[in-house]
Amino acid sequence: MIPVVLGIFLAGQAIADYVLSPYLIASRVQLNPVWVMFAITAFGYLFGFVGLLIAVPLAAAIGVVIRFAIREHLFTRPSRRRLPAARDPSPRKNWLKAVFWN
């Protein structure tokens, strides 16, 4: 009787931990459940318990930054994009302005 109860308990925990949690969390932070599971595994392996705590928020933040960068790159007009340094007419003059305000 004890092995049956233990098996049911372990199966329920496994389903809740590895299927339901990533799916529910991923829908809230707009990430794929596979990425959530990967983030939890990688951060848990690298940083231990603290990594498990920060894995999902950090993965969500990285996802937001990457989506923003892709959106800006795809939908920005070419005239607003910064020219490479080789085509810049005076790369040494006002380099600080060219780096931070273009």
C-alpha cells in the first residue's frame, strides 16, 4: 500500500513540477515553457538555490530585452539607423556624441 501511495504522490509532484508549473508560469511571463524549464535548470545548476529563485524573472527580463531589440531592428527605418564607423565622415570628431546620441 505504501509504494502505491508513494508512486501516486511522486507522479503527481512530477507532473505539477515539470508540466503544469512551466506552462502556467510561461504564459504569465510570455515565454515558451521549454525556455522556462531551461532557465530553471541552467540557473539552478550554476547558482544553486539562489539561481532557482532568480531564474524565471531574469529569463523574462532577457526575453523582454531581446524582443525589444528585434522589434527596433526590424521596424526602424534605415535612415534612422546609425552608420558603421567606417562610413562615418569624421569618426574621431565628437566620438562621444556619435556613440551615445545617434
